[in-house]
Amino acid sequence: MTKQGVQTYSTVVIGGSAGGREALIELLAQLPENFPAAIAVVLHLHPHSDAADMARTLQKHSRLPLQEAAEKERLRPGQVYLAPANYHLLLESDGRFALTIDAKVNYSRPSIDVLFETAAEAIQKKLIGVLLSGASSDGAEGLMRIKALGGYTLVQDPATASSSMMPGAAISRGGIDQILPPAEIGRSLLQLVGGKN
Amino acid sequence: MIDPAIETLEIDLLQKAIADRYGYDFSNYSPASFKRRVVAYVKKSGHTRISDLIPPLLHDRNLFRSFLYAVSVTVTEMFRDPQVYKILREKVIPVLKTYPSIKVWHAGCATGEEAYSSAILFAEEGLADRVQIYATDINEESLHIASEGIYPIEKIKEYTQNYQQSGGRGSFSDYYHARYEAVIMNQDLRKRLTFSSHNLVSDGSFGAMHLIFCRNVLIYFDETLQNRALNLFSQSLVPKGFLCLGTKESLLFSTVKDRFRIIAEREKCFQLK
Ligand SMILES: C[S@@+](CC[C@H](N)C(=O)[O-])C[C@H]1O[C@@H](n2cnc3c(N)ncnc32)[C@H](O)[C@@H]1O
């Protein structure tokens, strides 16, 4: 990490499954409205659920505006984007989202690995990956890719996760920069991206 | 460690080789998802690098067919997004009923499930004898499956639910025959359908359509290619014809947006002005 106040990270990608939504709420509660990075989130949802509804519910807990990610939309700092149900969310190297209905990955669509791996290639050193609670091994591979391409990796402390499998799977692969409870992940993000509290 | 910048170069070279050899131009596809599918194919075929694919693809047309099948996404469903079919019943079919004959085009039909769904819809609305449904794709193998109309039986439960939610008036089981592990769609439905090859990158317009479906195809294209396809659709529709896109697709940011009005925002149904 470079000097304080210098923004080294532009984008945060977050993945969660069972229990991930609750952890995300705790994490987002720590972020001020001038948070200077874009945040893209994949939560495993029921295929018929509506991410726009989910954004409205989560909005009550967040000072940052939340919305469903739209295809070809350019990421803006300080905005939280949720992957639509039943689509994979990808990041392109021109800083925009892409959606696909490609086959499920790790039994999931959206898949956390798909977002993490494409974001790792698109954003490289300016990316932070965060993996939260879940009963799946989705996200572990993607987090490794983020690390390999120079990004920073955070995983929810399995002891605080209602499903520890997903954080556990990532930790057992190694290469995780910090393992923390959700609220502390929020505070850590704030330090990493250089936003003022 | 594989370097993404080198991989981008390899993808460029691969696309050039395929375009020159076989005439399929993928250069205006969304890069990240195209690359994911190519990399999956590289792994599956036992190669290490993307550029390893170039020599065998250049020399083996059959291999190219399997490549084409792998990189074009064949994922689809019957009555996917049931609400869309409900809107069609309520807002589009009543208008189409005023025409003596009705032409429908499914662009990017994959293995045909969506086209059979619309054949069922038109049959239930009493328009079976007036409708002709053209369904096209670039993927010959998908088109072959589509024209056979044979689908795995384990999908039927989900399709039946979709059908019911779409406002289906009958029983979904009236539209197919079950045989062992598969179902075959009824002959009366198949009669209404014509499957053929058409490439939205390079082929021209289809004449005088009343309703065009192009669902979950444009998400795979960049904006240039999206605009090309949307222009093609607006040229292929009769005045006041309808266009139905995937629920996460839009024409509001395209060059044709002023030519259409919105019929249903969430279901992405539009009408040519
Ligand atoms: C994900 S499927 C969509 C199937 C169906 N419309 C649906 O929504 O369920 C995308 C289809 O678009 C086809 N496709 C891709 N590029 C195309 C092109 N240039 N011209 C025509 N079809 C294309 C693929 O072969 C594939 O069958």
C-alpha cells in the first residue's frame, strides 16, 4: 500500500451466499457517503428474486446508494451495484459491466468467481476482493486470481460467519491479506481506499 | 502466471484467424465473456494457451464447428421470464389479431425453446393457422436440435411452472409426447416453425415481421454490434411492429431509441412508431 490519502484502489468486489446478506449489511454500515471506490456485489439469490428489490431493502442500512447493475453500465465511485438474479455479472476492462446467461459456475448464477476473475483482469492492482459468509466454495478461485494480479484480498472471519464454508475454502487456499469480522472489513476498506470517516 | 495483456493479444489473433478462414466475426462481442468461453474451450480441449487453438482451428472445419458450439451460449428455457408472455397475451396479441397473417422472428433462438413457447402462445390465442415463426441462430448444432424439437424430460417440471405463470390456458402436457428420457414437441407446433441460419453480425434484414424476439443475445455484443442488430430489427418490422428484448437488455441507450415506444418497461417490449 502507498502513502495515506493516495487512492490506490478504485474498485471493491464482494461475494456472499448464505449469511452473506447480513454480513454485507454490517460491512456497508461502516462506509461513509464519500467512500471513493465503486462496489460490485454478487449475492447468491433465488433465480426469480429481484435484485432491485434487494437494493431497496439494503438501502436502509447504507449511506452509499445501491442499485441493480445494468449491462454496459460504467461503474461510478461511491455506488454499490448488485448482480441481477439469474445472470452472471462481469467487469470489462473499459470499466463497464457485462451480463451473461452462460451456464452456472459452482452451481451458481450469478457466480462470485465470474465477477472476481473478470474484475481481477480488468482492474488488476486497483482491486479489492471481499468474500463473506456462505455454504459454497464459489469465490475462492476468484480471490486467488485477484491476489495473483496484484489486488488486495479480505475474507470474513469464519468464526463470525453463519456459514463458514465459503470463507474457509478461500482461507485454505492461502494468499489472503486480512481475515476479519464484517464491520472491521468495512473499516479496513475505508483505510485502504483512503476515504475520510 | 498468465498475463491478461498477452491473452488479449491472443484473442485478437484468434478472432482474425476465424474471421478470415470461416467468415465469423467475433470482434464486436463483449470481450470478458467471450474470453471466458474461449478459455474454457482451451482447457477442455487439452491446450494450455489460447493461441494453441489457432492452427487446429484453421485446418479442421469440424473442430471449428465444435468451437462455435462451445463459444455460442446455448442456455435457454421454455417460457423464460413468464411475465413477458403475459404481457404479450395482454398487449401485443390483441393487436396482432387484426392482421390476416402474422410473421414472427426469433433472432438468436439457440435450441428453440423460446420459439416453441411462442408457437404455443399463438396456438392458444387461436392464431395457429395465421402465424409463421422464423427462428434463426449462427449455431448449426443448436438449430438442428431446435428443428428436431426433442428435449430432456427433466426440464419439463420447470417449463410447466413457467408455462402456468405465463398465463397458459391449457395443460402444458398437451404440447409434447414423452418418450423415455425425452419429450418431443407436437407436430402441429413444429409445422409453424422454420429454423435457419442467420448471423446478426453480417446478414441482412428479414422482411415484414410483426413481432421480433431477440432475447439474451444483445448482452453478448458491444454497443456497435448492438446498434447494428437493433437497426436490422427496426428495418425488418412492419410499421407498428413489436420488438421483445431480454429483461436485462434495453434499447434506451441505442441509436434506434426514438423509433420505438415502450409497451412494457420491465418486460422490455417495444413497438415501432
Ligand atoms: C443465451 S442464448 C439466448 C436464447 C434465447 N433467445 C433465450 O433468451 O432463452 C444466445 C444465442 O445467441 C446466438 N448468437 C450469438 N451470436 C449470434 C449472432 N451473431 N447472430 C445470431 N445469433 C447469435 C447464440 O448462438 C445463442 O444461441
